[in-house]
Amino acid sequence: MHQSLGYVLTSLLLSLIVRLCDGNCNASTGYFCTLNTVNLVSGGQQKIRTLLNSATQITIIKIEHLIVPVTAAGKNLLSLSTIAHSIFYQRYLEAEFLVPSGTVFMEISVKNAPNLRSFIIGEDCQVTVLTLEQTSLDRIPPTVGTMRKLAQLRLINNKLTRLQLDVLTRTHDLLRLDVSKNQIAQLLTSSSTWGNSAAAGIALTWLDLSDNVLESIDLAMFAPLTRLERLMVLRNRLVRLGSSNPIMLPSLKFLMVEQNNLTTLNWDGLVRLPKLGVLSLSKNGFEDVPKSWGTLNDLYAVMMENNRVRTFDLVALRPLPTLQQIYLPRNQITSVQFSGTNCDLPPLNTINLSTNQIKSFNIRGCPLPKLSSLMLSSNQLQAVPASVLKSELNLSVLMSLNPLRCTNLKQYTRQIIDNTLYTDFLMHGITSCPNGSFFIAEVNRTVCCVDKP
């Protein structure tokens, strides 16, 4: 019995066959050739090989229908791996996929495989990139551990409900793991293997847990991942991100936990992230800027866009000695201040507070000598913050869409002309300001303002 399955066969070595395919090949789309039907039962493999041997620049062959004996995987993969470097199944209808021992594809991709429940890999498989997408797999295939050269594993939009991290102890060359768009609610480890010498060789640098249903993450579970540089947990249901034990992730540089339900960080005194550079907490439920940050000696950017922060006291940033950028647009901030006595703040160069409800901005007595960009657009300020806009600073202040008083704004005519203060002005073709009040800063520069309360 034969089955007809559509897939894409890609070779990284082979080349253009425009004349040989009678119009089915198109060099302008990347030396792409489409074959309607290839029958591996009766000469199909030789047909492909002859085609490639006669070509000069082909890179992709698309086979609309592949006719194979019994199954589209198994021994057929072994024979096809002598022709191509990579193979992509765009539609796969069987329940099992077998990668035979000795298969030397660089990349295997299986997508749109709703019936696939078993993925088996033989010994000495040379695959370096494996993608399984839109299948019925409910766990990482156990035999993945035999893939000694596997560098990237993508299990996207499948049926995983939990992730057993122990599988990583057997994939010592795995650098990237993407398990996004599943239904993962638990991260599990076994005390018998996780955290001991068997986990010491884990090479993972990139872990993507986005678009799952995790409600809590204990960072202590990631202790063996000493080379992890990027951890992404976007669009889950996190209400807790903390640690049950003291932990250090020595290589982590990016921690992205956007679009969750976090209101606080539960890791003060427990978490050391000495290389963390970017922390994204946007689209969560924070009502305050955290004051307990753990040990973050290399952090240079914090993103907290779209939270519920009401006040911003720069004192909260004191524990971050290297922080350069803080982003708090689209919150509910009404006032900005510095309540400390000693101005020992980090070397901030960018503060973004756009689209809030700020009526009061006063950090007088605490200069920020490194500050180069202050964004206050779309707020309720009636006056330019004199505590930051000083002639000796190389600072740009954005204050468009604020009800700035004309009497106050006129004091900063020079800064407006020098383009260090950006406010509302008449654009070309517009003849009047929204509130009817204005003044002329220079020729062709009419500044809009508010003359009365």
C-alpha cells in the first residue's frame, strides 16, 4: 500500500535547474523548483539525483506529492539523506515518525502533523536542527537524548503540558530549546539527575517558554543552566517569579517576562544574576517600581511598559548600580520624585515616562549628569521640569501633548530653538493651535501652549 504525502525537500548544496524543469523552476525566488509527483517506489530517487547532477545552482526542491512504500519516514529518510542536507515536511499524516540510525540530515522539520504522537530517533543521528510543530506530541521525545549533535530543538504549538528539564542532561550540544505555544503548566526535575554532575555539561544558552500557561517559576530550578543567556517567558499566567533557594545564573543576559500577571519580584537576597543586562516586565500588574532587585550588577535596561504604576520614586533604582535605561510608558503615574538624601543613583541616560498622568515632576537636588533623553510626552504637566533642564546638560526633553503654560514655556525659548526641548508647534498647513494660545519662538516656529487654567 502506498501513501501520498506532500513535503519540501531542501538541499543546501544543489543548484539551479530552470531549463530542466520546463518552467516549474524560478530563479528569482531563490532557485526554487517544484515537482508535482515523485514516486520513490519506481525510480523517484534516481530522478531527483539525475536532476541535481545536471543542475548548476538549485537550492530548494518542492515535491507536492511523494509516493513512498509503507511510510514517509524510516528507511526513506536514510536514502534521501544521501541526496539532500535538510528535509521539511509541510504536511505529515502518520502517527509515528522514525529517524533511522545513521541519518545525516543537518535539519529535519515536521509541521502540520495532527496525528503524530511518537517521534523516534535512532543511534548516531547527525541532525543538528529539529523542528516539530503542530503535532500531538505531549512531551519531548525521549530518544532526543541520543542526538549527539543536536544544537536547536523547536517543539512549537504541540500538546506539551509539562516540561521535564532532565532531558537536557543528555543533550550536551543543545544550545537552543523552543517550547513555545504549548500548554505547559509545570516545570519538573528529578533530584536523582538534576543538579548533580550529570547536569554540569548542559550547553543550553536560549530557552523559550512563551505562550504557555505557567503560573509560577522557581528560578532555583535553572541552577544547572550555567550557560543560559536568554530566558523568555512571555504571555503566560505568571503570578510568581522567585526562588526557593539562593541561586546564581552566571551567564543570563536577557530575562523577558512580558504579558503575565506579576505584581512583585520574589527574589530579594536569593537571586544573583551578575550578567543580566535587560529585564522586561512590561504588560504585567505592577503597581510600584520594585525596590528589591536581588543582585543585578550589570543591568542596564528595565522595561515596565503597560503596568499599573502610580508613583515613581527614583530611590527604587538605587540597588541597580549600572542601570542606564528605565521605560515606564503607559502606566498610571501621577508624580515623579526623589525622596532620598544622598543622590547615589545609577548612571541613567534614558527615562521614558510617556503616556501617563504626570502632574508633578520634581527631582530637585539630585542631578542626573548622564541623562540624555527624558520622554514626558502625553502627560498632564503644566510646567517644564526645571530640576532637569539645565543649560550645562546635553539633554533632550520630549514634552509634546502636555498642557504647558505659555508663561512657563517662554522661559525655554532657546532650548526650543536648539531642539533640546520638544513641545507642540504648528505643523505645515495647520493654522491654529488646539487651545488657541501660542507664541513665536523663531521664524517658522510657532509654539502652542495654554494661556489660562
